[in-house]
Amino acid sequence: MGTKLNPGEFDCYAHALPDEPMFVLLGRDPDAPGAIRDWAYRRQVKINSGLLPQSDQAVVDEAHSCAKQMELWRAQNDGKWRQ
């Protein structure tokens, strides 16, 4: 899982084309873990049906880890960003 200080293997900034649109979710967003899990579920369905390569499993696994880490971070830091 990546952070601002320690980008992960699947860091969107590192892989984005110069003018490619992107959307970033932060750990402080209470909807972020669910949105990430929804994305991971859809990606898993495509992998399982052969529409995407099995090698995409690593990014699905990282997405689930990221969602969990966001929940943990939020529990430990609730309210700190509102100051």
C-alpha cells in the first residue's frame, strides 16, 4: 500500500501519463474503503472470467489491503485533519 511519503508498487502518479485524468481517495474519507472494495470486486470478477490477466490479482490484493489500512488509519487519526 502506498502513501505520500512511500509510494506503492501500483502508485497512480508514477504510472499516469502526463495528461491522464485520475481520482485520488484519501484515508480521511469515510467512503474510501467501500469504494475501493467495490472497485476490487469488479476487477476480481473480470479476472475470474478471463477478461483480465491473472497478474492483475496483485493490484486487487493491494486494493483490499489499502482499504483495511485506511480504516485503521482513520480509527487512529479521527479528527486530526479537521484542525
